[in-house]
Amino acid sequence: MKQKNSHSSSSRRKFIKTTALASSFMIVPRHVLGGVGFVAPSDQLNIAAIGAGGKGHSDIVNASVGGRERVIALCDVDFSGSAAKTVEKFPKAKLYADFREMLDKEKDLDAVTISTPDHVHGPAAKYAMERGKHVYVQKPMTHNIREARMLTQLAREEKIVTQMGNQGASNPLHKMVQGWIDSGKLGKISKVEVWTNRPVWPQGGAMPKPDPSQKPDALNWDLWLGPAKQTPYIPNIHPFNWRGWWDYGTGALGDVGCHLIDIPFRSLGLMYPTAAECSVSSVYSQMWTPDYHPDGCPPSSFITLNFDATEKSNSPIVMTWSDGGIRPSHPDIIPADSDIGGSESANGVLIHGENGIISTNINDSSPMMPKLYLNDGTTEFGPEGDVMEEPEYGHHRKWVDACKAGFNSKEHKGLTSSFDYAGPMTETVLMGNLAIRSYMLRKETGNKVQYYGRKKLLWDGDNMKITNLEQANQFVTREYRKGWEM
């Protein structure tokens, strides 16, 4: 049952601030209370982690802002792994296995970071938001398109401060790319190419299989499954190899699409795509027929997304995505010995205009590193080194500050990935997965196999519906296990 917002901690802070103003004749110097840098308990945010291991460790550490905020609870289905480091970091935090229990019991909780496998993002965020908790959710924001739309609307209704964990969105070099586009230096822009060397985990037939004879030592398998269908334990899927399974992960697109696609989506002011189509690689058996793995992501894919013209581009945009190490051809305008995108051209974005090209990336050693190449020989390059003055560009800290300031604050409006933006962008990323899964739809008649989903899919973004292949709409959402419905 949905619960009304109590915003108990927000009310606590408001009461204390009001009381302080009314009792101004009793002002006590801050150094008397706790020295330089002291933060009064009433000014601290009470935060918790849903998913405390792996990326969850850095998320909650960064959200604590060097101890400025109070971490009161940690939730994980396995505290024996990397989550143990988080427990050591926050020894006073209460420990939970089920986020629902934590959110119901911790009445003074203000906000949560959610850093679980992709399939739990939506249910955990919805449960927290309905209880008035602000949310920081790792990318992709959700496992499917319907969940992203639902959370975007819920955040507005409940006035929840939100942020998605694509920290590169807070990279100040975005302004350089934005400036080149807004200035008109590229001229008319009609084409964007995005690519990655992912996946770097098992996909398709290489994925582990359920093994009822094995039992995990410390992992709560039932809670790990969450909304996914009940299945016997799958060895080695936790803590990382879940990415290649549709039930739990979102493949290469979900892993880095919200980083890479974010750059052109933001810079060009894109919204929902109008169409999507794809082709994928297949593993062939000795009989030269494709091995069919509908439960797993393909080893590589090539996707085309179409967008209407926007205020920042007066022509329709065609965006292509390729993964599995497939990358676009090297443009003539870029010197042959120069990388396109990142180091060794492993990941990158090319924005093509009539006057030139912008090349950028998410390479770890020099994130984004934007480069402008114009047809007249002019070039402009961003810095070769990182520009991160605080952890992950302050992406978490800015969210925490916005939580304190409130939903209608300039701090919240200034966030780079609040759900008002991250929702439509995530839907676009997940549209690529809808195309992949539709591509594998097939009908068998005798010895004949028909792959009837291999067509250009027309998308009605406002109504979240493929208009020319009804069977594809099953991938807009998912089936939920009883007790985990959204």
C-alpha cells in the first residue's frame, strides 16, 4: 500500500531552523558547538544504501560527503563480499537484507542510494519514493521503459529529489561540447555515432546455467532475484555476470549507454526516438543455424535510432549504436593516426555536422576529452587530463545538497540527471534493447523459422507503444514476481 509522505527529517530541519530564527538572541558561535567545519546534527542528511557492495560502496561514501552527512543504514543481500568494506566504513549503520524492511523501519531516513543489479532499480526506487525518500539511482535508471516513465512521474507527484548515477553528466567539459553546438560551428547536425567495446562479461550461450544442487553461502538468493521469476541458484551470476541476462541486466547499452548516449542526447536536446531498428551477431552451430538465446544479450549489436528535429538541431537526427567492439569508420577529417573517441577508440561518440565533427568519449584516463574538427582545418581540443576536482565531479554531493534545499530549489533544478532528464534519456537507451529483443522474436512452422521482428519499429513515445509490431510491446515492461509488482 502506498504511504503518504511524512518527510519527517525535512520537518525536523525546518523546525530547528525556525526555532533558531525565533531565538536569535541565544546565538552560539559555531566553533563553540563543534569547531571549524562542524555540521549540526539537525543539518545532516540521514542516508542509507540499497546495495552496499561494488559501485554501491563508492555511491554511499560519496553521498556521505566526507562524513558531512550521516549514514544510518546499509542494505545488501550479501555482506560477505565487497559490501563488508562499506560496513567497516560505517560501523554505526544498521544492517538489513530487505530494502522494504529498512525503508519501513527507518523513520528518520531522508534519502537512499540504490546500487543494485538493474532489475531491482525500479522496485527499490518506487518503494522509497512512496515513503518520501529522495533517491540516487545507479544507471540505467530502470530495467525497462515503463518503469522509467513511472518513476519520472512519481518523482514529480511526490516532490522527490532525484539523480541518476551517470556521473559523467556532471563533467564540466559538457559545457565545451554544448558551446560548440550552440554556437553553430558544426552547422546542421544530422548524424551521431556511438560505440563501445562492451560487453566484457558472459553473454548468450556463454552464460552460467541454474544449478539446483548448489547453494550460496552468504547470498540471500530470493531477495537477489527480487521481481524476477523464481529460479534455482545460478552460480557465478553474482556480483557481476548478471549484466548479460535480460531478466536481471540490460546488456552493454545499460552498462555504458547512459554515459555515452547522454552526451548527444543532452547537447542536442533530444527527446523520445521515433523509430528503432537493429541487427545482432549470432553464435552458429555446426549445422550453421543460429543458436537461439532469448534470455541473454547478444555478443554484439548495431542499432539505429531516429529522432525528430529539435531546437538545437533543425534537422532530423539519426543515431547509431554499436557494441561488442564494432566501431564506426574513421572519418577523413580526423588524422589517421589519431584515436576517435577514447584510448584505442574503444568507446566514443562522433557528432557529425555539415561543417565538421565533434569527437568525445568516457575513457577513464581522460573522460570526454572533447575534440572539434572543422572542414576548414580548424581544431579545438579539451584538456588531455581529468578535470575532476571532487569525487565523480561532485555528482553525489550536488544531489545531497539538493535534498537539503528541496524539490523546488535551484539546487534540484541544477542537477544534471534528475529524473525529468534521466527518465527520457533512459527510455531512449532501453529502446535499443527493445529493438534487440524484438529482433529475436521468431515463429517456427515445421522446419521453417521466421524472425518476424526484424523490421524498423515505429515508436509512439507519448504512449509508450510500438505501432507496427504489437508483439514488441511486451518488452516495454516485464512480468513481476508476486509481491514485487510495480
